[in-house]
Amino acid sequence: MRCTAGAIFDVVVDIRRDSPTFLQWKGFELTAGNHRALYVPKGCLHGFQTLTDATEVIYLISAFYAPEAAGGYRYNDPAFGIPWPLPVTNVSDNDLRWPDFKATGTAEPIS
């Protein structure tokens, strides 16, 4: 994941049940100016919030895109408790329909 114009706050949540960082999350600021790129490991969730107008991102995925294979959880899922840096004002209807993540405990930031 890379931001080529503007800025985003990108979050990765580990949902690999056998991982020592299960249900922990980490946030990253990716901007056109800092040139950072983010690799999201298999078994982790990923989402982002744009921080500026006219933001552009580019990303690669490990398989051809198949809409029927899409899955996810809401940005405000209580299992994750992610404090987004800005008020969330625009979310697609599809993204609002994702189910709750079912797990014991809640997510916390990875230190």
C-alpha cells in the first residue's frame, strides 16, 4: 500500500488466531511526501482513512480481483476499537454492511 498523493491513516489488524499479536492493530501515516509503503501480511485486516482531499493510493494484491471473494468488518467494529484520527464522514454502503468480528477480547495497539 502506498499513498501517491495526499495522506492516509492506514491500519493493519492481526486476526491470525495462532499469532502472538492476535487482535492487535497498528496505524501508519502514509503520505506522498514520506514515500512510505506498507506490506499487509496474509491473515491481517487492512483499512485506511484519507486525511486530505485529492488523496490517491496504489496497492497490489496477491491474487486476481474477484468481487465475490471480498470480505471485511466495519471500520467501527467494537472488537477492534480503532481511534480514527478524523471523524468518519463517508463510508460506502457495502462497507457499512460488514458483520461484527467475533472473538474473545478486544483489539489493542501494537506497541
